[in-house]
Amino acid sequence: MLLPVAAEAAVFVHRSAVPGIAWPAIPDYNGVLSLALQFQFNASQWWSPAVLREHQFAQIGLLMEHASRTAPFWREQLARAGYRAGMTITPQWFAALPVVKRREAQSAGDALFSGLVPPEHGAVHSKNTSGSTATPMQCRSTDVSALFWGASTLRDTLWHRRNLAGKLAGIRVGHERGTHSSWSPESYSAFQTGPAVSLDARTEIDAQIDWLVAERPDYLLSHASNLRALAQRCIERGLHLDSLREVKSFSESLPADLRELVREAWGVKLVDIYTTNEVGYIALQCPDHEHYHVQAENVLVEVVDESGAACPPGGIGRVLVTPLNNFAMPLIRYEIGDYAEAGAPCACGRGLPVLARIMGRSRNMLRLPGGGTHWPGVPMRALKDIAPLRQFRMIQHSLTGIELQLVSDRPLTGDEETALRNALHKRLGYPSEVRFVRMERIERGANYKFEDFVCQVT
């Protein structure tokens, strides 16, 4: 049971595993490991980029030696690149390695996995990615990977100084309605927390809101598109959810206007995280700014242009990842399918690399008749000012044709359609033919993720 202490101190109330010793607490084994990693994270986040990179490449050397020795796919890949056990891995040599695309990794099958995971890394776990491209990928990880996942979860909480005594509500796909005694035993083994409650994101929106009103959580975690629907509906119903202190989004690219909508609906900030099933945490939102810090202790991230060169700050490119601690499924320069904008060094002083924005997948990119591409970025609020839209999605069927699927309170007038068409032309940068399709609801994909722009031009 959490002792009654000041709200600020409640963030740091530790869990003791020794009977009769409540304070200072003596954590259990998992708690000790968690705190040991936080101790190191608190130091390494302030290292210079050069020092961070030196340590990353020392770890990559160990990862490559293991991958070459125990995973057939990587043995062949690295041999072709001239890799030799024990060689020093330089950034220049590493950057010349071929990029491994998702389709290659899927085709590799069991050859991608290590046949001999060090026993000290613990049990091996299997799961599938969400399959947003309709082709899920089997992934493997270890207890060590899970330890780093939990450490990043805890770091995010400590960075944003959440009160662990509060109640956490999670609305996610596939999570049954329930009440839990703590936020996450795996992530918060060293700390006492308040309760957590869960609900499936496929629950009807008004029912979700009624559940939130009854539960009165301090923190809310959900998919970005679900948060949008909740915030819009709360504004319509005049509900404030005054217990909320913060909202956290994950799983989907963050729309540019969602932070403002959350502040309007509930008066709190939104914190976003960048994760994938293959890697775990890739980047966390800076505690002082709205951009993201790469979790350099867990993963090496590259943002490269179409020629493979590293993007400068402000440049948008493909995201390549090299997880540093997963010895069950090594991934080296793996292209996860996302695009991101490289960021400049952060004013907060942390040396962790910066991602300014997570743009989405290549299929979320508009293709222009002249051969160019760009990210359409059409805020929902810009369209709601024109017509009574509740939801929309754009499908690009051809270089000159856009289908605007929409859910609206009523059929649109001719003037509204004209104004919407003009607004889209301005946002898209091209006078595309716009076809309006009014729908009762816009169905999500098989993984329940929502994308407001999908290009089907091949």
C-alpha cells in the first residue's frame, strides 16, 4: 500500500522486498536491475553524441560477432560485407553495409534467428508484428530485451515526472476491461504505483468516455486516433475529465493538431512515444520539448535519404534500426518502413539523438504527377472548420485522383464540397481530382491502426 507522502515525493516511493523494511526500501532482484539501468541511463543521457556513438559501436561489435556465429542469415550477409570476428566496427564501415528490408527479413524465416542465445539472456519469447502491410512478421526477443523495454518505460515516466501514486487508464486494442493493482510489474518492479484499469479500444466511444468518467484516471494511454475520437466527443458532450494530468499516445503517427485538441478538451499535455514490435522503444518524447530522443542505449537509429546518405537536421528519410541487446533476433541496419525527420541537438543538453517528427510509412506519402512526393499533413480541424466532418480518410488511387472518404453529420452542400476541394488542393500542392464518398463509418485496418492518408499508386 502506498504511504501518504507529498505528491512530488510519491514519484520516487520504492517497493521493498524485505519484510519489516519499508524505508529505505530494499528492492527485489528485478527491481535492482531496473534501478541499475536507470542509474546508467541518468549518466549516459548527458554524454556527448561522440561518446554515445563510441559505446554503441562497441556493443554492435558484440552483436555482430554473435549474429555471424549463430544466425545463418547474418553469417551470409556479414561474410559478403567482409566481416571478420574481432574486427573493429567503424561508423564508416557500418554505413556501407547493405540495408535489410522487411521483406528480406520475412523471407529469411528461421535463418534470421539465433540458434544459440546466451543462457544469461534468459528465456526466448515469440510474437508477431501488427501486420500493418497485411503481412505480419514473426519476432523473437529475450528476457534481457524485456528488461530494456521496461527500463525505457520507467525512464519515460521519470522524465515526465508522473506521480506513480495515480491511476493509469489504458485503452488499447485487445486489452480486456479490468482493474489491476499496479501499472506494470515488469516496468515498475522497483517502485510502488497506484492502480491501473484497462479497456479494449474497440469499445464504442461514448462507452469509453462513460468508463473514463467513472474511473477518474490521472493518466490515459491510448492510440492517437482513439484519443482524437475521445477528445472530439468530450468537447461535443461538454465533458472535461478533470482528473486527468496527462495523455500518452503510441502505436500510430501523431497528427500535427492532436496536441492542441487534447489541450482544448482536457487542459493537459500529450506525450508521444515511438515503438515497434521488432525493436521496442525507439524514441521517447523529450521532457522539455515536443520532439523525440532516440533511446541510444537500446538502439542505433539512422535516418537516410534515398541514396543512403545520412539526413541532416530537417531532412526526412527512411528509418534504419539496429537494436543493441536482442540476441535472439539480431537486426542490423533494418529498414522498418517508417520515415522520420532528423532533428538538431536538443536545447535540454541531452546528447541522445533527436527525431523532430515521425512521418509514417511510405504508403502515407503523396505521389505527384511530376515524380515528386511529400507528406500531405491535412489537419482534421482545418476540414472541420469547413464542413461538419467526424472522420475522414484520403485514398490516392492515381497520380491525379484522390478519394475523400468522410463521415459527416449530414450530406455536404455544394459550397462545402467546393471549399473542401480547394483546401485539399492547397494542402496537397496539386489540383487533384477529388471524389467525395460519404460513409457511415471508416473501418480500420486488421491491426486497428488508422491512417488518414493512404497512397495506392504503385
